[in-house]
Amino acid sequence: MVERILDAGRQVLGEYGYEGASTSRIATTAGISPGSLYQYFPHKDAIVSAVLERFGDTLVSGVTTRMSGHFEQPAPVIVRATLAALLDGLDVEPPFLRAAVEHGPRLDDGRALRAFEQRVGELVRAYLTTQRGGLRPDAPLDTAVWMLVRTVEHLTVRYLLDRPLIPREQFLEELTRLALNYLRPAP
Amino acid sequence: MVERILDAGRQVLGEYGYEGASTSRIATTAGISPGSLYQYFPHKDAIVSAVLERFGDTLVSGVTTRMSGHFEQPAPVIVRATLAALLDGLDVEPPFLRAAVEHGPRLDDGRALRAFEQRVGELVRAYLTTQRGGLRPDAPLDTAVWMLVRTVEHLTVRYLLDRPLIPREQFLEELTRLALNYLRPAP
Amino acid sequence: MVERILDAGRQVLGEYGYEGASTSRIATTAGISPGSLYQYFPHKDAIVSAVLERFGDTLVSGVTTRMSGHFEQPAPVIVRATLAALLDGLDVEPPFLRAAVEHGPRLDDGRALRAFEQRVGELVRAYLTTQRGGLRPDAPLDTAVWMLVRTVEHLTVRYLLDRPLIPREQFLEELTRLALNYLRPAP
Amino acid sequence: MVERILDAGRQVLGEYGYEGASTSRIATTAGISPGSLYQYFPHKDAIVSAVLERFGDTLVSGVTTRMSGHFEQPAPVIVRATLAALLDGLDVEPPFLRAAVEHGPRLDDGRALRAFEQRVGELVRAYLTTQRGGLRPDAPLDTAVWMLVRTVEHLTVRYLLDRPLIPREQFLEELTRLALNYLRPAP
DNA sequence: AATGAATGAGGGTTCATTCAT
DNA sequence: AATGAATGAACCCTCATTCAT
């Protein structure tokens, strides 16, 4: 039933965005009564927050899965593939994505977003650690991870929401470059 | 009078954030009646949008001013100084900054935000053009600008809102590196 | 307009009692919209409380007026007349009276009820002071007033709400006796 | 099981008052499920009513017990002792007492309250009958009983709920006097 | 008998917007 | 132009009661 509510919440957010996601709409979509929502969630924003959390989990899992087994490939290939996976995972209904980025930071104190960025950060950090050789030796790892995670996340989201006149392949190409060059040793 | 409304809107957003910025609060702060707001703006979000637009203008002006006359300095210096100016300009009341990034994209179809990014983009593009020599010759300029603008903007905002444990100097250092390395020619 | 709301509140409480006095019913009865209630009262219970307060004021005024100019009459006559006035003043729609006694103590921390009893207490105290001669000399005045006020109030209300098989004249007779005998000197 | 529900109801009313006495809270406290309440009571208020009825029974029993065997004592002594017993019996958690007096009259058509007052009335009537000698010969017995019962009940409750600055001994003294003087023969 | 998830009508309240003055 | 009282749709949430299991 929690599942049904989250599915409904996800669907309503995708169709109507955060403002249009009233509890009654979510309940109707889930085929239940408004009161039932409150058997499983303390208030509306907890539903939205949970939907975002699940979305984040799915996203990280998907990316991780798609990456597994390609770690032997050269850096540009694997990084680009990862970014492509992220781009695909975030390519959802714009109202939903907008709700995620506009309200995620506020809901449940940003729990869902922080968890997502935390997990992506771990992936990045793990990767960087294996690559230590080719990196600037003086790079502050924590800071670098912090920046890379937010950069790729934000650029991907903006690419999907603003639909700039940039071909997808070029976008991935450049984003890969941005990430890889950042930690390249000074010449 | 428009000015008075914008000042009030700015102040209210800074103190109460977007959710707390009711029309009556803005009117009271401006010393006028709620109804009068509608003589100058078609609806509430138009006020917020105009506040954001003015903020963006001020920001760009400030950064531009602070940059003028330093163009002869080496790239890392001038870039870093620009980013520092941006960081200072964005260092406002968190509720206001949050309102700007969470609601700016939606209000008036993102007009204020687009204008801001457009102008920052022009600065970046102008700079890159003068630097053409030291860049990857194959870099797609438009795309690069698009990415750089959004990257520095977002990282700066996140740095201010999330207050990660990264020293300001290091943050500026790394952000500068991220930007400069991106377009470095391949080795 | 406050007047209109109070009238409507009074009427709705009289017809439907406290439970049936929804804000929308009050607004409809007042011929205004639900939202307008909140321009004049912070929440529903403030309306009810104000209605009760006004009722208490009216009641005390009425009793006081009806008493004025009869102070030279013998004690039993004036006391009985006062009680009759109180009985008449409280003889309103039972749902209203019930709302007053069941919810008055809670609303606004019992403000309306306390004010009413306070003022009735002053009347009683004033009367007793003039009668000092015929009273038990050891009677604790404050305590006596406290008891008399609540006794006549409660018995009157109960008489009206429970409609016991006691003729009105007899009720007044006995209530008068109860009050007067209480402070009679010991034989 | 009925017993368990009544115990739970009593406890919940004592802790949370009428408004806080939700069926689920009562069920939880009783260690059963909400649905099971309806196997033994037709609706929530029937539970509250039954709790009040039981409380009234206990109260009357207690007072009666404490009185038995003191009937030979002089009137002021026995009356005062009875009132003291009543005061003690009513000295329970304020939320419970409040619930009893504010909602008792309404629940189950006032059944619990009427039963209580009926039984107290019988005690009073029995006492008065034995005292017939010292009373006003013209006193309408039913009316006198009706008034005395409600007077002592209400004043006692108000004394406990409002906590006026009246010492307990004085309160009992005066209440005793109020009751005894009422039926004293005219001088 | 017992469960407890599901119900759903109804509640109080907010606030952007309007419009008679 | 300026007012600000009035609007009213829409919101989130509660909880006594039901009923399939």
C-alpha cells in the first residue's frame, strides 16, 4: 500500500508537478481515500519526500548496475557511460524533475537529496581512489567529490529541463571532459 | 512606487522566504495596501520575478565593475577574482537565495534567471574569445559557455546554502581550477 | 461586521449548538464568505467566545437595569426579582445555553464566563454590604459571594435545561430562600 | 472486557480529557483494536457515558459507605462529613472531572448524570425525612432535594476545577451552612 | 470474537485576487 | 490612483465508524 501511494505520488508529480499534487489527487490516483494516506505517512510532504527518496535510490541503483563490469575500461569511456546512465535516469517528466530539484532541498530537511548526493559521492570517490595515479597529487579529495557530484547532477538536470540547443552526444562529451580535466595534473 | 514594491519584496523574501512572502506582507512592508500591488504587477509572482531580475542585474553589474581593468592579469587570477566577486554577490540571506534558485526557474518562465545567465554567459564568452590561444581548439564555444555558467552559478549557490566544510579559499581555488582546466588543450 | 458575525454566531449556536456551529454555517448565516470571518477573529472559538461574552454582558446589563430603583424594597422581594430577571435572561434556546455552560469554561481560558461571574459577584457583594446588619457577622464575604453566584447561576441553568416538574414560582421562591437563609444569623 | 474498556476510557479521559479521548487511544490503552470497541458499545460516546456512570456509582457507594453508622450524630456533623466525602470522591484528574460535567449532560441523554443525581437525591431525601422536625414545615420536599443535590454537586466541582482561594475547611463549613440553613424554619 | 486497514465527510483555515468606494 | 474589506476555491488533515478477513 505504501508502494501504491508512492506510485500514485510519483505519477501525480510527473503529471501535475508539486503544486498540483494535492492529497486528494494522490489518493484518487492511488485508488484509495484521502484518509488512508495518513495511515502510512504523517503528512503530505512526507509522501513527496519518500517518492523522491525512492527515485534517488532507483537512479543510483540503475547507474551502478549499468557501470558494473566496465571498470577496466579507460577513464573517458567509463565516465561518459556513467554520465549517460545518469542522463537517462533523470530523463523523466519535467514536472517531476522540477519538483525534485525545487522542493527536494526543503523536504524532510533535504534528506532525499542528501542521500542521493551522498551515494553518488561515494561512487565518485571510489573511482577517484582507483585513479589516484593520474590525478593532481595535491587535490583535496573531499572537496573535489563535492564539486563533481553537484556539477554533473546540476548540469544534467538543467540540460533536461532547459533543453538547450546542444546535441546529446556533445553534451555528454563536454561534461565528461569537464569532469576529467578538473583533476588532471597541471602540465 | 514600483521601486518601493521591489524593495519590500526583496526584504520580505530575505526574511521569510518564498512561502512566507504573502502579498499582504509585501504590501505592509512597502507601506501600501494589497490592492495597490496590482496596479503595478499583474500578480504576485510577477513581483517576485521582478525582484529576482533586479537582483540578477545588480549582481552582474557588481561583478563586471569589480572586474574592469584587471583583464591584463593572468587567467587564474582574473577568473578567481571573478568567482570571488560572484560568491560575495550571492552571499545574501539564505531564504532569499533559496527562493531565487527554487522559484526563479518557474517564475515568468524563468525570465530573470535566463537573463542573468545570458549576461554572465556573455562575459564568459568574451573572456574565452580573448583566450582562444590557450584553449582546446575543438571546443564548442556555446556549449562550453553554457556549461561553465551553470556550473559556477550552481556550485556557488550550493556552497552558500549547504555550507560544506570547505574553506572559502579552497573552494575558490578548486572552482577556478574546474573552470580553467575544462578548456585546457589535451596533453 | 463584527456585529453581523456575532449575530450569526449567536443564531447558529441557538439553532445547532456548539457541534453544529461550523464556520461555514456561521458565514452563510451572516451572509458573508468563510474567509471574512478571519478578518475579524483569529479562529472559530474566538467567535464563539465573543458571542458568549456579549451574551454575558447583555445578561448582566438586563438584570442590573431591571433592579435599579428597587433597592429600598425588602430583601426577599428584591432578591427574588433579581433571580427572576436572571431566569428570564437565561431563558434562551437550549442549544445555546448548553453551548455556553459546556464550552464557556474552556474557550479563551473561560474569559467570558469569568467576566460574567465576576460582575454578578460584584452585584451580590454590593447588596450584601448594604445588608450587613442582618447577616451572620462571621460570614467570610468573599467565599459567600463565590458560592452564591455559582449556586444561583447553576440552578437557574439547570432549571431551564432539565425542565424539572417544579413550577416557576416555586423555583424562584425556593432559590430566594436558599440564598437568603444562607447568611441568616444563627438563632 | 467491558471492564477493560471502561478502565481504559477512564484512564484516557483522566489524562487527555474528552477531546483527546479518541477511540484509537482508548483501544490502544485497553490493549485491543479499535474495531473491538464496537462489539461492546454502539459508539464512542456510549463508552464515555458508561465510564461516567461507573464513576457515579463508585462515588455514591463511597459516600454512602463512609456515612453508614454516623446517622446518630448531630446534623451539622453528618452533613459536613458527607460533603467532605463527596469532595474527596470528586477530587480526580481535572480533565476527567471536566469531561464529566461538560459532556455528561449530553451523553446518552444525560443518563449517567441523572442516575447519579437521582441516587444522591434519595440519600438527601431520606435524611430530610428523618429530620422533618427541624425543618420548615411548608418546604416542598422534591424541590428542596432537587436544589440541594445540584447545589452541592456543582459547588464541589467548581471548587475543584477553579481552585478559588478558599481554604478547604472553610469551603466545607460554608457549604454545610448553605445546605442546612436552607431548610431552617423561619424565625 | 477480534482485527485493523480503509473509509470519506467534514472540519478549520489561508491567501491571491477583486472591486466598490 | 489608492484602498482594504470581501471573496471563495482549495488546501491538508482528523477520526468515528465499518467490514472483509
